[in-house]
Amino acid sequence: MGTLLRSALRPLRRLGGLRGQAAVDVPLRGVRHGAAGLLYPGHIPTSPLQKALLAAGSAGMALYNPYRHDMVAVLGETTGLRALKVLRDQMRKDPEGAEILQKRPRISLSTLDLDKLRSLPEGSLGQEYLCFLDVNRVSPDTRAPTRFVDDEELAYVIQRYREIHDMLHTLLGMPTNILGEIVVKWFEAVQTGLPMCILGALFGPIRLSAQSLQVLVSELIPWAIQNGRRAPCVLNLYYERRWEQPLRALREELGITDPPTVHVRGLA
Amino acid sequence: MATHRSRALWSRVMRSCRLPGFRSSWPRGPLGARHVSQEKQATETHFGFETVSEEEKGGKGDIAFRFLNYVHEQHKGKQKRQLRAQQNLSWEEIAKKYQSEEDPLGGSRVVVCDINKEMLKIGKQKARAQGHKAGKSYGLAWVLGDAEELPFDDDKFDVYTIAFGIRNVTHIDQALQEAHRVLKPGGRFLCLEFSQVNNPLISRLYDLYSFQVIPVLGEVIAGDWKSYQYLVESIRQFPSQEEFKEMIEDAGFEKVTYESLTSGIVAIHSGFKL
């Protein structure tokens, strides 16, 4: 209890030097990184107690209100330290993964050359990805930036994991409805071992109808697990270099089989 | 310039859920407000004012509503006593007295002033929900204004209250001077605000809760860590009970006293313009 209190009160000592500073400066303090323990822009240092409270709170809130995607992100950041380290070491060992760690590519509307992607032949990864974004009306810019990871390289790893989520939808051929998201979560859980993915995979189906649940358990989940195990780590793929590669060929390379065709009443 | 940043920050906070702000001052929030309202009863008996008009800061108007309800009750009581004292009134005259569109507050008025429009909007909604109506006939007015530069003339108010608001003013001394200016001679200044905890054990627990739990609650409920981090830091930066007492005295108030609640987590400061 004493050590917990001490570690919890550690942020206070930092704040001790703030007395006398105009209160109005405080909200801008976080922008200067490099000072006060900020490792990257947007970093919010947190004590172990705060991380535990955040993890519990975000898990509860995400279940209570599934539209709070920011809570899912917070849950991933506060619980994923061990899994992220394993992922990072795995990436270092793979040549393509090591290059990603070094170059730190980001997927956003500002970094994607949409015209070039649209001009690519049909069936290529780039074309299929754009098609997926259009059909499901999503944008790669909705991913929240990392805040609660206390290591700058691991912060990038989880950011990369978030940004390739849409890529996984394209690879697996899964839509963005609730069933599709759960299938992708199962795939990610097997691939990354992140506690947030595991929790999402286990608790996501709670709100499903009996019919959807049956289809999920009998066909979709086994397929997701099988492919997740067989495929190499998807974080190791430099997607930005593979836009021209035909999707079919990429799927073969990763050992991903075609998704089972299922028809569930009420879903696209 | 600083007030613009203040405005933007509070607009951001107001957009999110109000509950976490309440939790940071619970249970002191409602208790403190009730305590300040009770202080006002002392004002009435001490000075024997027939009509008390008051300014209230803090857009949601919790103290304003308590004050209005209290004045309303007092006025009703007074009316009853007057009728009883008057003898030989016919029943027609008694009925007419009750039905007359007389001011139910007996001349008392409350002005609620805040720098943030959203706060005032929420206050008006609360007023409507409780049955109070704005406008001269019912004694409740809502004014958009800056505590450092109040849009009122000198010597206008009998009482000035500010609850959990002065901490957020950039230049507290200017706000105190403005309070002194708009009060009538004999008027009272009352301020409810977070203060310094005098008990070391409670201080540690309070710090733990403030810094560990409140930003987390802000993030989980409102998706806003930074604003609630700012909230708890601004509480720590506020001067102690004695320091604030001296600041109030510097603004020209006399007979300045304070009362700490919950071991000093909040304090009520009082001063008179004499």
C-alpha cells in the first residue's frame, strides 16, 4: 500500500514546480514533448494505478457503449505492454518488419496517393483497399493517436496495428458490420495476442442474435483462428510497397483462404 | 487574450458530461452551496433588509435557486402574517390580496452572471425545470459577463456570491475589485472555493483521488483527460485560506472571515464592503 501510494504520488512531485505558474498555461503543457517525461507528441504519462483504473473503466465503457471506439483504443494501450514487446521483437527479426520499424510509415489520407491507387489494375491490393473504404464508407483517418504507452517505439507499433486494421478487413474480405468486426478481432487476437483483441473477441459476440452467434461459432471463428495461426505476422508487411500486388496473390502468400460465404438475416 | 483561452477551455468542458466535475467536488458541492445559502439567512437577520437583491456568479445558478426559494418562502410567510394582523377584512378583500399579481419575491432579484454561454443555457434549463421564470417580474436574470470586468454599475448589489468560479479567473485580484465595486456599502461578498487541506492524512488521500482518479474518470466518461488534469492542477494552484483572506482584504473588504469545510478541501470566505 505504501509503495502504491508512493508511485501514485510521483506525478505530484513533478507538479510541485508548477506553483506560481499561470493556470492558463497548463492545458498547453502537453504539446511540448521532450519535457516533463513526454516521449512522443500526445503522450500522457500514467502511473500503474491510473493504467489499472483506465483499463477497467475503458473496458466497462466499451461494453456499455460500443460506439466509444476511443475506449477500445485506451484499453489496448493500457493492457498491451507485454504483447507489444513480443510483437516488436518479432518485427525486428523479420527484414520487412525491421524496415517498417525503422522507416515508421503511417497510413492516412494525407500519406496515401489516392489517384495512383485508383489507377491500379482491378484485383490489386490498392484497388481492393480503396473499394473497401468506399463501400463501407470509412476513412483511415479515424484512428486515435496513441497516448498511454510509455515507450516511443511500442507506441508506434500499436499505432501501426491500428492503421492496418482496414487492410486486414480487405485481406480477410470482411465487411465492417458487427460480425465482420468480430471475425477480424479473432484473427487479430490470434496474430497479436493483445489482451484488448482477446477481450473484444470474447465479449464482442454478447450482443448478437442467436442465428448470428451460431454462424459465428460454427464457421467464421474457426476459419479466422485457422488463418490467424497459419499466416505470418501481418504487422511485418510493408503494405505501402505492395499496392500493385494482386490481392489473390497476397492471400496465397499469407496462406489466407477465401472467407466462408454466410447469409445472416439483417446483415449486409 | 487569456480570457479567450479560458472561454474555449470551458466550452470544451461544458460540451462533455457534467458529472465528473460534480464528482470532484462531491460531497462538498451541494453541501457547500447549502451552507452558503444558510449564511445568507444570517445576512437577513443581521441587517434586517426587507428586500435583498443579489448577484450570483456561476452560470448554473444552484445558489440562486436556493436563494429564490428561500425568499419566496419568507415572502409567503410575511404575507400570511400581514393578513392575520389585519382584522375585519372581508373574504373578498382577502381573496383579492392573494390573487393580485404582486411580486412573489417582494422585490428581491437575482442576477446570474457567467463568462460562458453554454453554462448560462444549462442554468436557464434548470430554472425552467424547477419552475422559475426569467424576467423582471420573477426576479431572475441571466447575464453574460466577465468577472474581471462586470457589466454592472457601482453600488448595485447587496450580496455577491461566487462558487467554484474564482479559481478559473485569470486575475483574481481584478475579480475581487470588481466585486467590491458592484456591491452596495454594507454589502457582503461570499466565496465558496477549493482550498488547502490542513489534515495530512486527508491531504494524501485527497491528492491520490484528485490526480489518480479524476483524469481517468474524465477520459472514460467524457473522453477528455486534459481538461480534468487541468481542473485538479488549478485547484492546487489556488491560494490557501489565509492568503486568499489577505487578497480579499486588499480589494477593500473588511471583517473578512473564512470557514473550512471537510478539513479544508473547500472553504467559504466572507467579507463586507463597509
